[in-house]
Amino acid sequence: MKLSLRTKLSLSYVLVALLLVAAISFLSNFFLDKQFQSYVLSQQEQKNKSTVTRINQQYNDNGKGWNGVNLENIGESALEDGIIIKLKDSTGKTIWDARLHNKGLCSKMLSHMEENMASRYNDFKGGYVEKEYPLTYNAREIGNVKLGYYGPFYFTDDDLDFISTLNSILLVVGAGALLFALLLGAYMARRLSNPISRVIKSANQIAKGDFSGRIPEISNTKEIGELTTTINGLAETLEGQETLRKHLSADVAHELNTPLATLQSHIEAMIDGIWKPDKQRLKSCHEEVIRINKLVKDIEKLARYESENLNLHKTDFDLSALIQNITGNFEADFANKGININFTDRKHKINADKDKISQVLVNLLSNALKYTEKGGSIDIELKETTDKIAFSVKDNGIGISSEDLPHVFERFFRADKSRNRMTGGSGIGLSIVKAIIDAHKGSIDVNSEPAKGTEFIVILPKHAE
Ligand code: ADP
């Protein structure tokens, strides 16, 4: 049988409370009994001693012997206290005997005590016991007294009342604790199960493909808080991927539309004989095909890099050597355009995916090359802190307007579409750069001013996590 978390929690609280109340009741009764027994025993001993002392004091040596009136008073009050006195002198003659004085009261008292003990213990093995004490006067034996009572110990009515009051208090406290546990259990169970129910609802929504729902309440229970955050994060990631997928299809269709339409019209014009398929026209068609091909490859690369599970093959390598290498590959292009490139080589080790960081550098440098006029210059700087490496690629080219700047990392974004078509830009280069940097848990920033230049700053963690 599957029980809900709420039922299970409430039941456990009640069970714990029940066990506690039972344990407290059992232990307190057990120890109370023990303590009480030894208290009653020591009380009995004290009563015996004080009775013997009082009896002893009634002896008078100046010919009068025992004071009978006082002895009777002592005997009667001892009887009320549960003690049956039998006093004999040194010759063995009975001076005072409670049984002879009031036999009925003695047996009534003993049977009452027996009843008291039977009410408390099922099988109490007790009965009448006697203790003998010698009596002396000036170091001379003057007789002995036997004190009889119900032994080994007994509880008076007051004692029994005390025990029963204590048990009633325990019962009330127990019932209160039980009720409190029940209420607290129900409250805690509600607090735990409500957010979990919401997480289940949200997870079901996600399973059905609806990623829009979020769990607004953040629980202060650590694990539930983490679960909520994880489910919210999952919904966000899936929603992001879904949007990415939808946009990518729309963007790709849109991007391919123009070059394909151009290509189609050119070829149709040649088929219809409107245009002669001369070398120039075929060359222009070929260029369009190359552009489409590059676009498709870029899209494919971007889709791979943007997917959450982009696999990085991290190795330790010298980043400055890599920059040196790549700028070397661009040397001819920079020289052709009359652009200066400045980079001071120093050793800077990093743990990262070398191929993908090369891609970042290639994209940034080819942009700098594309968007810097003849005679311009490009500066590459490399800095490192204890756990991070930062490099910047700065040009003094055409720059980017402040309206366009926030969008440069978006897919297919081009600041100036017509000019970009001329330079062959598809607006994917920086999206790829961003995807790679994100996968490395790094960051990329851009500063730019039209007609002054642009600077891209990349910060990467130095070591693998
Ligand atoms: P593209 O392939 O069009 O260069 P990118 O994603 O690399 O695509 O860049 C997006 C846009 O950002 C570019 O079209 C361009 O307008 C702008 N841009 C990127 N780098 C520079 C730069 N160094 N100087 C000026 N504009 C730049």
C-alpha cells in the first residue's frame, strides 16, 4: 500500500509522541516506585526510632516505673500512624499492648494497609512484621518494645493520592503532547508535501511539453528548495532550447531564402535564354552556392556549439603561442589590407578546448579584419590573474552603433546587412564565439564606438573545474 508523504509524516510524529509518552510514563512510574519505596522505608525507620525514644522517656526510676497514661497516649497516636506497640518490662511482664487495648482497630488498620498495597500492586507480598528494640535507663535494661506494622513497607492513603495525582498529570501531559505532535505533524507534512506536489505538477507539465510553468515559492527546506530550483532551471533550459530550435528553423529558412531565390532566378534566366550562361554569370552563381554552403556549415557548427551538451576536449596549452599561430595565418590578409597587428608574446598556460578557442580567435580576428579600413591596426592583449585569463582583440575600424551593440551576439545579426553580404558575413560568427565561451564557463564583452573601433574582451577560467 502506497501512503502519501503527508500520512507517513503525520503517523511518524504520532508514533514518536506515543512512544515518548509511554516511555516517560513507564520510567517515571518505575523510578517513582523505587524512590517512594525507599522514602517510605526510611520514614518507617524514623517513626520507629522516635516512638522508641518517646516510650523510653516514659520510664521513671524513682519508684514509680512506667507512666501508664502517657504510654497509652503514645500507643494510640502510634496506632494512628500504623504502628502496633507491645511493651514489656525486664521481667517479661506486658506493660502496654495495642492489641489488648484495641484489637479491632489494629486488625482494621492492617487490613486497610493490605487493601492499599493490593490496589497499587497486583501481587504484593507483604504482611505483618515486628521489630524489637531494647529499652535502657542509665545503661540498665528496663525492658523491650516490639513495634509491629505492615511490611516490608506500605503506602498510606495520602501516598496513594499523591501517586494517582502524579499519574493524572502525566496522562494530561501525554495527551497534550500527543495532540501537539498530531498538529505539528500535520503542519510539517503540509509544508513538505505542498511544494513537492507543486514540483510534481510542474514536472508533469514539462513532460507534456509545456515549459512555461515555474514554481514561485522557494521552500526554506534545503532539499525541497534545491528540487524547486532544479525543476525551475530544467523548465528554463528546455524552454530556452525550444525557443532556440524554433528560432533556428525560422532564421535558417529566412537566411537561405534570399541566396536561393537569387540563384533560382539566375539559373532560370539562363535556361529561358534571357541570360547567356557565360563565365561571369556562372561565376556569380558559383559564389552564391559557396555563400550558401558556408552559411549551412556555420549553421551546423552553431547548432553543435549551442547544444547544451557541447563536449569540450580540454588540454593544457600555451594561449599566447596559439594566438601567435593564428595571427600568423592571417598575416597575408592583414598585409594585403595594410593593417598592422600588434601582439606581445608571453607564456600564458590555460586548460581549455584548443580547437574551439582557435575558432574564437579566428572569428574575432576575421571580424577585425573585415571591419577595419586600410591602414588600421589591431591590438591583441593577454592578461592573467590567479584563476583567470583574459584576452582582448581591439581594432580601430568602423565600430558598432550603440543600438546594434547589444545584439551582436545574436544569431544572424548583422549591423549593416547590405555591407555584410559584400563581406560574406552571415551573422553567425559571434554567436559561435559566445557559445564556445559559455561552454567554457567564461564571459565575453564588447566595447565599441562608431568610426573609432571595437574591442572584444574574453575572460576564461584558467583551469578545468
Ligand atoms: P558576421 O559574419 O556578419 O561578421 P558576426 O556574428 O561575426 O557575423 O558579427 C555580427 C555583426 O557584428 C557583424 O555583422 C558586424 O556588424 C558586427 N561586428 C562584429 N565584429 C565587428 C568589429 N570588429 N567591428 C565592427 N563591427 C563588428
